[in-house]
Amino acid sequence: MKVGVIGGGITGLSCAYYLGKAGVDATVFDPAPGGPIGTVIIEGCILETGPESWLAAKPWAEQLIRELGLGDQLTGSNDAKRRTYVLRGGRFVTLPDGLQMVAPTKVMPVIESSLFGWGTKIRMGLEIFRNPKTLPDRSVAEFVADHFGPEAVDYLAEPLLAGVYGGSPDDLSAPSVLPKFVEYEQKYGSVVVGTMRDKRKPTGRSIFMSLKQGVGTLIDALLERVQVVRNRVDAVEAAESGWNIRIKGQSHHFDQVVLACGSNGAAKLLSPVDAELAGLLGEIPYTGSSIWTFGYKRTDVHHPLDAFGFLVPKPERGAIMACTWLGSKWLGRVPDDKAVFRCFSTDVDVTREAAQSELHRLLRISGEPIFAVNHRWPDSMPQYTVGHSVRVAEIEARVAEIQGLYLAGNAYNGIGIPDCVKSAMAAADAIRASVV
């Protein structure tokens, strides 16, 4: 059996790897395999072109990495400096200790924090007395404001989620983005109570995981093990038996196909095949991102850099949405005589001048950067807007009726690297099961 995998990001490459492991002949089609994930080394600094890490609590990425023989390359974040600043009133305020995403689990850090006013602090305290309820799909903003008030939306939920999803809490779906918290609301009423009851004992492991020489080494390892055609797919056509993939006027026949090219890419390819399915896929909106990475002499940066970095809430936002202090978060990536800042924005056209000026002002930087690198990823971040779970269920039902067609990727049931690997595994398993 031959399988064509369209899309060579982490999902498509992982899917082809798992298929090959099962003895299935799989070919990946992508003009630039790897997608946003990649690693470059400049001035001795290990820099990422896209995602820099993943949540250790989700096991699928680590399982794949160990299978590929890269287990000794796994590394955790430098949790000795695990704190995050939030810009409020033009100055850095520490994100209170004990926060589990939007739920406070420690009293004193919240009381002592200047991030929230007393009205919000009192509301956070009283939240434990809520009664269980089940509500229709609603936005993250509505959910968080209901539990903790609007200030918690502006200075907690929005900056935390904007850097992950690249979207607005006014649009994002609470059940799709914060499923655990919605479960707590339904079971306990209070998300704080639910979080406390579900709190796991410390494992001693870092929250974030990566690879010592960069996440790009995962892509390199996969590329060594899968067959890749570095061309763009022009069309996908259902055949009497299987599927035809068209590239530069030539047709390539496959028994089954996996679309791992984003729901936006899948919608375009499937429009002639199934207009209704293409329409559903096209309803998942996308935003883009831009990452400016600046390197400086450490002596030119007049800040202790005693945290992982900072977040900028929307009321305070200029050119930068979030900034990682690379040498503080990851040991061994930045020489001691340098400081490197990874600045994230959902404005794909944000200029170097705008990002650099803001960085200099906030961190009291006196010199010019040694290097400045930009990576732009337009239309790369799927948005789990209100109604997402229903939309995905309709998509999955429609795909199930089309023989030999599979979808995989971060547009459906999870956006992180582990979620992509899990999605790839599921598609590979379904294909393997279909021929048993």
C-alpha cells in the first residue's frame, strides 16, 4: 500500500515515520519540510525559527524523540529562574506564584501582587463558593470574566493565551482552549477548587521541554527516515481506487492520502472533491506570527534578566506581545557574554525598528544588537473559536465517509508539538487498521 502525505511539518513527517515503521510505503510532499520548526546557530547562540519547546506533561513528543534515538538530547527549562513578568503600567510585575493558567492556587502571592486590584483579588477568593453548572460553548473572555472578572481577562488570560494561540480571548472557545477548567466548572462550580483537587505532586521535572541543540534536530532526524518530495501539491483527485496527487502536471497515484497541511490548505485541495467538507475546513480561521530574535553583548543590557521573560497585555501592547530571555530560560544556548531576546508578535509585518525600540526601552539596552533575525509565519496559527468542537465533529464525520482520506495537524484537537505528534500517530494507526 502507498500513502501520500501532503504537508511536511512535524505532523506530516511524524505520520510518515509511523507509517514506515508499520511497513507502509509513505511519501511526504512539501516544498519546505519542517514548517515553522527549525534551528539556526548565530554567534554561538542556538536560535529557533518557530516553536522553542513543548509542555512536558504531554508525552507524545518525548516518546517520538526517544524512539528516534534523541533521548540524550532532551533538556528541561532552567526552572531556577522560572518566573514570568507581565507589563502593567509601564513596569514589570511578576506573575503570581501558584497560577495554573488562569486559576490561582496560592493565596498570598495573589494578595501581595500588584498585577490585580483588590476587586479582582476578592473575586478570586470568592470563586471557590460557586455551584456546578453546564453552559453552552462561550468565549474564553466570557468564561474568565464570569469566574474572576474583566481584569483577569486583560492581565492574565489574554497575554497567556495570545502567545500560544495568537488570538483574542473574545473569539477563542473556552471548552476547546481551556477544556479542563470547563470540566471543573461543570463538576465543582469553581475552577480553583477543581485545580486544587486535581493538583499533581511535583515530579521534579521541568514544565517545558526542548532539545539541547534545538527543536530543529527533531525535524532533521525525521527527514533522515522518511521519503520527501520537495514540491508543492497542485491538486488532489479521488480515483476509482485510491487518490491521485498532481504536481507540475504529473499525476502520482496513492491508495490513501493524509492531509497534514493545515485546515486552510486542506480546504483548498478538497474544494473540487467535497465542497461541503472544504467549507467546514475553511471556517477555521488562522492568524500569523512574526519572531524577531535579537542578540546583544551582555554588558549592554542593564537588566538582571532574572526570569524566563515577559508578557505584554493588550492594554499595554506595542510591537511586542511576548519576549523570551533565551539565556535565562535555557542553559547552554547562549554564551555568558551575550544576551538573546526572542520577541513574538501576531503582526507578521512588525518591523525590526519597532520591536528593537520597544525592547531597548523596556530592558534599558544601551548598545546595538550583534545580530537581528526575523522569521515570519503568515496564516500559521489555527484559531479555536467559539463552536470549534462542533465544527471539528462535523469535519470528522464528513471525512469518515470518504474512503482513504485522513486529516491530521494542529487545526483540530490541539496545537502544540505533542498534539501534532499525537494526531500523526492517530492517522497512521487508522491507516494501518484499515488494511488489516
